[in-house]
Amino acid sequence: MPLSVSLEPVKALRQNISRVFVGKEDAVELILTALVCGGHVLIEDVPGLGKTTLVSSLARSLGCSFARIQFTPDLMPADVTGYTLFNMATGEKEVHMGSIMHQIVLADEINRTGPKTQSSLLEAMQEGQVSIDGVTYPLPTPFMVLATQNPAELTGTFPLPEAQLDRFLMRISLGYPTRAEEKEILERNIQRIVPSSLPCVMSAQELTALQEAFHQVRCAQSILDYIISVAEATRRHEQIALGVSPRGSLALMNAARGYALLQDRDFVQPDDVQKLVEPVLVHRILLHSQALFRQQTPVLALRSILREIPVPHVL
């Protein structure tokens, strides 16, 4: 059954981002997948690889309100969510909304601030709302948090707690560019091609239509069983101390549906699930200390699980 929405805006979005952000098509595709799912993305890598450039390019390409929150050690929760202030002139309380009250939010270097401020994003990311002095305010729709962070071993970082990590649909890394890509980055810098120069190519209405079409994507019973088998395998794997929760299974299913939508399909294939297992589940499992001592990683554990589980046949 054909989809009821055009993917031309997505094609224009990819092309627009590529005008500023060089290479890493897989990372861009994963972020677009999260975008149509209504999920949030955590981008982790060393400084200087273009994390902020990528997010800024996406935000400039969308006809949505955008805010960048620079997370620093002195950032307070009220700076993110908002606060009330007593007006001496009028004798009334005034609500001042925080930076989170935008459709696309860049949480830059999120692990540079303390756990208390990090947790201020929990309600917004999970419930689509914020509470200010006991009063709840809905966030604008569509709403997406794109957070960047430096590796935990770098100086001045505060690791995100598991509850916070679980709110992100995906966790991805960019990696170093190839020699040809790095040369192109230098050339574009000389030409002053920057995110602020990008036009808007997708309206909020077009994005909303894509997110509604996402719900049309079907997931066969065999695919659901496959996803559950992967999740169950993480819970009994000898190297994994904390396996994937049902929220992780749901995230994997939705990410696979979003990826299928971007491939112009209204059904999920096993390949979609396999492609999304690592970015969706890698931050949702914890290894035993013995496995870490043997230099095992969550990625290697997930890959071993995929090799062991039979791939279903979808008619």
C-alpha cells in the first residue's frame, strides 16, 4: 500500500544539510529517522567533529522554532524549564518560560552540567511538558531534543544517568572524516558556507504530516517476535548486567518503522531492525565489570546477539 505522504521534503532536507555538513550520510539518516518518529537523539564524539554543525543545519532547514542551550557547570534547571518571578509593580507572579519551550532544542555538551540540571529535561523528553512551580505547561509540537556530549573520559564531564539515557531514542557517533571529506570541509569554510546561510526547506506542517504517516507503517508479528527476541537475549547475555527494558523494545520497533517510512515503505523488514539495533540499544545496556576488563563493549555484545538470533521471513 503506498504511503499517503510525499517524501520530497525529506529529500530536500538531506540535500540542504549536505550543503554544510560533509559526509556521514548514515548519521544524517538516523537523525531523520528519529525526527519522523518524534524521538530524541544523543550525539557523542570528541570535540570538533561537527556535532553542533549537524544539528544547527537540521534546525535551520526546518520551519520550526529553535533554541540552543549551552550546558555549563553553572547552568540551573530553571534556565532550561523556566521560572516564576514576582512583579513588584503589578503585585502578580510572572511566568518566564525557559529555552526548552521550542520545537527543536539543541542541548549542547549536555554532560558538561551537573545531574540536577540534566534531569530537568526528563519530563520534557518523556511527557512533552514542563512543570514550573507546580503548574504544567505543554511543549510545542513537533518537539525534538538533539543533545551533544563529549566522551565521558574527557575532563569536566558528568555522565548521564541511565534514566536520562533511556529517554533518547538513539545514541550515535560521527567519527573522523575521510581525507577527501576533510578537504571539502576546509574548502567550504573558505567559501563561508555555514548553517546560518541555509534556507528552510521543510515546514512544521510537512514534518507533522510525516509524523502522522509514521503511524501507518505496519510491523508484522514475525518482526515483533524478532524485536522481543533481541531484547530478551540482552537480559540473559553472560556479559550484560542490565538488559533492554520494554521501553527499549518499543524504541527499536518505532525506529524501524521510521526508517521504513524514509525508504518509502509502509512495512518493516528485518534489515530495518538490524540496522537500528546498535544506535537504539547501545546506551540501554550495561556490561558486567569482568566484560569491561576483557575490553568487551556493548556494540560487540549486540552484534553477537544478532548473529545468534534467526532472521524472520516477511511475506
